[in-house]
Amino acid sequence: MIKAQKSSKGKRLGIADIADQIARVIDDTQSGAKELMEPVLRIGVTGLSRAGKTVFITSLVANLLDRSRMPGLQAEAEGRISATFLQPQPDDTIPRFAYEAHLRALNAPAPFWPDSTSSISQLRLSLRLRPVGLLRSMRGQRVVHIDIVDYPGEWLLDLPLLKQSYEQWSAQALALAATPARHALATDWLAQTDDAAPGAALDEPQAQALAAAFTAYLLAARGAGFSNCAPGRFLLPGDLKGSPALTFAPLPRPAKARSSTLYGAFERRFEAYKKQIIKPFFRDHFARIDRQIVLVDALGAIDSGPAAVDDLRAALSEILTSFRPGKNHILSRITGKRVEKILFAATKADHIHHSQHPRLTAFLEALLTEAKDAANWKGAETEALSLAALRATVEQSTRHEGEVLELVRGRLQDGGKEVALHPGDLPADPARLLTPARQGALVWPGDISYHLPVFAPPKPLDAAPHGLAHIRMDKAAAFLLGDKL
């Protein structure tokens, strides 16, 4: 007779749980054996709202299929890549990334930005490599599979909730909403929360109203440029919309928090959200990633003001505590994979002149300092750079009041008018942005002025080479997968 066992955490496991764990180990072992012959590298691509995940993946795939725009990828420069091709979707339960549709949108006669990421998707790109070195005449070509996993950054913000109780999360969320930068956005929800009686019996219409008001606040915060807007499924509910798992909101703890009360119901639903929504994502997708790129709309945060910059800093710090960095080995599929490399990329580098790119990268590195110090890296390799997955502008210079002014020229998203403008200069010292942000300033000091224009995709040229025009996508590819080629 098979008896239930206890896990390392002391919780009793049923027979079904044990069988599921055994099946996972067998499946992972079989997959690991296959990967010895044809290695599979899983690259996670994420970023918070407006960071450009969809365009990044489309550009990465297009420029790996045709590498004429990838001089910084050493394997291509040395002629080691003989072919690149798309493979059928490897996971039957995950939607395929709509690469062809997104590429058509960007290459259309009237190009437009494709829809942003709202759920998880995946694409497999395979590279056939020529052998190099003294043994090249004795070895055949080999294949490396690249699985690109696209998932919303809002889902990544959910992972820190696994370490929090409902009481802790509620206190943190209520305190954040009460800050001067966010209070006006949360007025309606906070008023309903003040009128609620957490210790009273559950009233479902009131619960739905509180959840709706809380969701409206999160959407308004995201629209105002804030990044730390969890739970993420409240912003991207999908088929969970209206379910009890998304019908809760932060509440102050009453003197008696019985299960039949409003507080007790919300606490139970918060735990269900963690168990039924966050944990499956972590187990089935996030924990299987080998390399990770985190796209950051740093220019958008600067444009939104000091509060948005400090909120982005806090969000990145929360995100990075969720990664399991370190080196992988042959048994990692069984013992648990770790993220070997993490690339942080400040997007929309084409919105400023190239002379300011080092300042943008320095700002991103400074923004990440606290987050990286808080994470336990254990050997993971990290890098920061500024890039543009699709270059929407060209550069030009002009003289203004006796000085040379560096401009970017492109088509504005609103109206399609072509303009040449100078959005502002980023400070050479990132502290001039981070210090006011940490001190709670609501506006930048008078000597700092930056406005982020919204450009439309460039119209394709008849004689344009294949692939998509970009800035440093070859450097990003070299960091993420160059050592595997």
C-alpha cells in the first residue's frame, strides 16, 4: 500500500501529487537526453508596459533569419551560421508568437505598431552551425534550438506576492496608494475602502465594486507611467475576468478576521490567486528559462517624472528578487533551472541622438544598482545596454543660437507628420535624476527637461535590405546566445 509522504516543507503530499512529481521528473529527464543531441536554449523576453516586447522579438527573429544587419554577432562574422529557420511550435499548450503577422504590420505600406503582449507565447528558431577548429573536418554540422518565450512583465510583478501574506500585501498597497504621486489616482478606490467594513459579513456586490475600483486605480497608475502595478492579472485578466480569483482588493485588517467576513473572503481569494495563477506560471514557464532579457522603458519613466522613475526602480528591485540566477548543468532540468544571463535593455534608443546613448545606459545601470545588490546572483552574468528593436528615426544636426543641436527626425504617431526635434538632454550624472526621485519630488528641477515623442514605424524603402533596421540588436543577440554558437 502506498502511503502519503511529507514534503521538505512538512506539508502532506497525496498519491496524485507524488505521481505528478514522478511524471515531471521522467519528462524532464527525457527532455534532457534529447537536448544533449540538439541543445535547446530558452530565452525569456519580458518588460513592463510600453517597453516594446513584441517589436523586440519580431526584430530579433527577422534579423537572425537574415543576418545582413547583424555585424556584431561574431558567429555570423566568422561564417559559422550556415542556416537559420523557424520550427513548429514545441509546446502544444502555449500559443505561437505571431511573428509573421507582426512583421507584416511593421513592413506594410502604412506600417503600424503591433498589439502589445497580453499573454504568454513562444517561438522556436533553429540555427545550423558549421564546426570550427582543428576537428572541423571530422565533425558534421550541429543544430541549436532557440525557444523565445514572450510573457507580460505584469505577470513578473506577481512573483514577489508569493512571499507575502494578504495582510502584508494590503498594508503595502494601501501605503503606496496614499503617496502624493498616486493619491489622486486612487481617490475613488480609497473612498470605497474607507466606507467598507472589513469585519462585516461578505457582500458580493460590494466585493465586486471594491475590486473594480482597485482595478481602475491600477489601470490609471499604469497610464500615468507607473510600473509597480500588481497584481498583474488585474491589468490583463483574459478569461479570468470576473472570476472570484480576481475579485479582491487590499483591506486593513479588522480586529476579528473570520472566514465569513469581507476580509476573510479577500484573504482566501488572494491565496487562491497565488496558488492557482502565480505558481503555475512560475512552475511551468518562468522556472524553465535559461537566459532572460528585461526591457525597460527608461525614457518613458523620465518623461513621466520623478515619481515614475522611483516607482520603476522599486519595480525592478521587486522583479529581480524573483529570478534564480546561476549556472546550469546536466541535471538542472531535474534540480531546477537557473537564469545564467540577464540582459537589461533600455528601449527606444532611436528617440535620442546616439551621443546620448551612453548616458541612457548609465542611467539604467544606476537604476539597477539597488536591485542587483538585493538579488543573490550566484554567478549569473548581467549586462545593461540601450537599443532600438526597430529604428523609427534618423539623426541630423542643426545650429541654434550659435550651438550645434543634435536632432532626431521621424513620423509622429499622432497625425503622421514628419518632424525633427530635440527631446532634451539626459544628465551626464544619473544621480541628478535618481536623487530627486528618491526624495519624492513631483517635478524635475528646472535645469532638467525631457519630453519623449511617440514616433510611428518608418515607411519601408523599396531598396531596403532584409531584416529590420535597429540599434544594437546584434549586441543583444551576442550576449544572449553568442556563447552557444
